[in-house]
Amino acid sequence: MLIKYEILKETLEKILLSRNVLKEDAKSLAEIFANNSLDGVYSHGANRFPRLIEYMDKGEVNPTTKPNIELEIGSLCKMNGNLGIGPLNAKIAMDKACDLAKVHGIGLVMLGNTNHWMRGGTYGLEAANKGMIGICFSNTTANMPVWGGMDPKLGNNPLVISVPRSNGKHVVCDMAISQYSYGKVEQTRLLGKQLPYPGGFDSNGNLTCDPTELEKTKRFLPIGYWKGSGLSLVLDMMATILTGGNSVADITKLGDEVGLSQIFIAIDPSKVNSSDKTNNFVEKIIADIKSSIPVKENGEVYYPGELSAKTREENLEKGIPVVDEVWAKIQSLIK
Amino acid sequence: MLIKYEILKETLEKILLSRNVLKEDAKSLAEIFANNSLDGVYSHGANRFPRLIEYMDKGEVNPTTKPNIELEIGSLCKMNGNLGIGPLNAKIAMDKACDLAKVHGIGLVMLGNTNHWMRGGTYGLEAANKGMIGICFSNTTANMPVWGGMDPKLGNNPLVISVPRSNGKHVVCDMAISQYSYGKVEQTRLLGKQLPYPGGFDSNGNLTCDPTELEKTKRFLPIGYWKGSGLSLVLDMMATILTGGNSVADITKLGDEVGLSQIFIAIDPSKVNSSDKTNNFVEKIIADIKSSIPVKENGEVYYPGELSAKTREENLEKGIPVVDEVWAKIQSLIK
């Protein structure tokens, strides 16, 4: 069904308030979830909301704690997320990185002991809306083998890089280091389809597009095979060293995906260019890729974040597609 | 043939001195090239040295200019590479980023108007040897299509992330955003072999492991298909905006791969941890991945940079493998 943005936001806000989330936080958090669905990232919007409430009800996500600053030195700030609400913690961390960047040109916030941030792109957009280049990444529970290994040891550790555009349609590259998410593989299986490109190894050790085989072997592929394997590992190392928090291996031992380590970097391009000049650089590069010869007749190539921005406009006008079962589940959470 | 490290270094140094490279620079540059071959990165060591000399002889690489600082503000420093020697410029830039990190916790150097840095891992190691986390990337000439496009528009824009270890065997993830380099594809064709995994699309638009087809279509794959396509693009945007230098499209118009834009970031973990604590985090993560169940009987998984460190030890003892033709070519450059 199609749900209007305002209705979705208000519904989520009401549920959050019933879980003792502070008034202002409930508003901000409902907006983050609703925006994720608005942008077409349903998996980390409305679809995922019930799990946050479940974790709150289990006491794994504390609805009222706030991050506190443990150390601030130069361009660095170390925060303890106090196992609070992941998206709110992450927003505070990226805002702080932007504040540091305004002063020093670049700001780095290390957020340990936090929870799932949902869609990483949210914080890329947060930085871009302030005219900043944003870089952030999170570790996760182990869900991919190291290259050459059989058993999951690596997180899919999402990595986000955003570049601001003056028209607000920012460039946001938001990618997990796994080729496909567990959710995408499950969805493909439920639809009785095959993945468009191999997502991992089957029981015979061959690359496979078959979601059933993948769910059996759990040998999910990192992007670029050995390359993504290395990238995932160094992201976890950086996150763990700098936050002093949990590594992928530590998180995996906890069972549920909680107590994560996250890094937020903002860079202020106004320190080196006028905003017009920065924008011109970006627009020239976009124009160049848009001049590509498309593979499909009348096809088009997109910059990262372009399709989300298009979906945003469409969903704002027509309403947000929400699966019936998800909407029923959300309704059932209203106390 | 096998060439002793000292002999390789002295030979390269002699050639550089004959091209008016300053005494100290010749020593440092010869060492960088010799170290790349020592670590097994032959493609960007001895094999590539003749091309640097060619570019010097053509006047595209200036053997005597140095980078100058155009702007220094907070944790940021913007440098003009003045089309000098790429590896020396990059080393100076990473050293400056480390100096800034010592003061501010993090340092960012934006190096425009520079030349090919050869092996990006060199500057990751440079940071790690100073106890720093290093991040750097470069743009390149266009050599991959955007996802959904036919013609090369993206650079393979190498990205390097290094994490220091107290035993000096640092973790260095050094990856181009293309699945395979042009050099690897050519080498595979010359050996009459197929690539181990698909490297791009063939003339029918299907994924292929055939190097001959790939060289024909030039539709090289980015890592993770659409993901690497987006990542390559945002790296180019960041490099171009911050340096104010050439984008991938600009470089491509120049013909030879010169006038590049590069970013160097150093983070000082001693601002948040004792070096023992930092090292413990890294060792725990390495121990965890080493406990993987290997795919091959008696197999092993490696952290990024591990095999280079092993090769370094072997080549230092036994001598560095240099292809006969390459050695003859280098000899011919001695004036």
C-alpha cells in the first residue's frame, strides 16, 4: 500500500513516544526512518523499524541515553554512544564532525558503544546538507568469510562518501562491502529468482547466483573478491582502534547486532574553494559521466544518490510503498 | 634474473642522477622503486621505471621541481605538485599529513598538479612506519565505463588504507577500483590464460574472463559492479574539489597519465590510545581472521600487506626477480 510521508512519520513518532523516547528525539528519529523509506531505502526505513522497537523492548537499545564526549583534542572527538539509539547517535556524531571541520577544515568523530545506524546514507546527506564532504563507516556483525576462508569473519561494514551539490541533490555513495545483503538474497529467494550477478560460493565452491545455495553456505562475496575482503578488514581495524570499542569479532559474540563502532569524517570544502567553485567541479564531473554511451538503448548512467533523489520526489507525491505486513506490524506496535 | 636489492637501487639512482634529479631525491626515488619490486609489486617497481625516464625525457615529469604549499589552514594543507616526480611528491604529501596529524590528530593534504605515484601502498607504509593510520587515493586517466555505460569515463583511482603494527609488518590495503589492471589483463593474454574471475564485458555484453575480449571492448569491471562505479566517482570528485586540480576527464584529455590529483590523510592513534593498546586491537583482529577455516586444505587467509611483507623478506635474501628485457632496458638508460 501507499502511505503518505507525514502519516508514516507521525505513526512512527507516536510509537517511539510510547517507548519513552524523548519528545524531540522521537520526532527526529521518526523523520530518519520515514526519510529512508521516502528515498526508497525501505529495508532500513519502515521495514526495519519494528526491530528497533524489539531491541528497545529487550533493553538492548536504551531509548533515553545520549552519547557523551570522552575526549576532544584538535580535530578529533571520541564519543561513547552509551548503547543509545543508533541513528540519533550517528546524527549527533556527524554533526559534531561538521562542527570540527568548520574550525579545523576536517573533523573526525569516533563513536564507540553505539547501535545500528540503519541507512548510512542518512549521515552522508546530513554532512552534504551542511555543504560538507562526509565520510563515515560502521562495523557490523560477521557476515562474510575472509578471502580464502569458509566461515564468516568479516562485517559488511557499510562505507559512505557524500559530496554536496548546491541544488540539494547530493552525491551519496552508500555501500556495504558485501556484494549483496542477507535481505536482498532472502528477497530474491522468496521471489523464486536468481541474483543478477554471483553473490557468493555454492556447496561445491563455485560462484553462484542461487540465493538458496548462498543461504546454505553463508559464503557471501565481498565486492571485488579479495579486494573487498581487505577493505572490510581495515575499516573494522580503524573503527576498533579509534573508538576503543567492539570489533566485528566482539560484536558477533554478542548475538544481536549491538554495541557497534563507527567513524564520522567531515571535510569543509569552503576552506579551499568558494561554494560556486566546488559546485562547478562536481557538475562538470557529473556532466562528463552523463555523456556516456549507454549500454541499453535510451539508457542512462546515474551518479550515486541520483535514483534516491528521484524516488524521494515520487514517493513524496504519490505516497511511500509499504508492504502490507510491515504496515500491520507497525500498527500493532502502537500502545 | 635475480638482482640484489642494493644493485637495483644503485643502478636506478645512477640513471636518475644522469637525468638531473637532485642527489638526495635520486637516492630516495631509487629506493621507492627498488622497494616496490622488493615487495613483489614489480608492475610499479623496476618494470615501470623506464616509463618515468621516458616521461622525464619528454618533459612531462619535471625532475627538479618540488611541491609548494599553497594554503595551510587548521588540519588542511593544499600543495601544488608542479608536475614534479610523482612518488617524491606523494611522499612529501604523506609526511606533511603525518606532521599535521601529530598536532591536530588528523591531517589532510591535497596535492594537485602531480604525477603518477607508482604504488599507492608506498605512502600507506610511509604513514604506518610513523605509527599513523594512513589513507590516500589518486585519480587516474579514464579506464572503466560508469555502470550502465559503454565507454571509459572512470579512473581506477587507487585507494590505500594502512594500519600500523609494532612489528613493522603493517596492514596495507592497496587497491585499484578496477577488478583487474590493464597490465594484469595483458599479462594473462600473453600467457594464453583466462582471468580467474570475470574482468568485464565481452562484445555480446556478457561477463567474460577472456583477456582478448576485454582488450577489445575496454569494458573493464569496477569492483562490486555498480558499487565500485560509485566509489570511483566520489573519489575523483573529492580529489578534484579539494586539490582544485584535474579530474579524471581532464587527465584523459591530456593523453599521457600526468597532472593527477591526490589526497593524503593521516590519523594519529596515539591521541586516543597507548601504542600497546592500538597494537593489541590490531593483533586481536588479525588473530581472529587467522582462525578462519581455510577453503583449501592447509590453506591460510592473509591480512592485506602480509604477502608483500613475506615477499620482501624472500627477495631481500635471494634477490629480486627482474624480467630479462626489463633489466636490459634499464641498463640501456644509463648514460
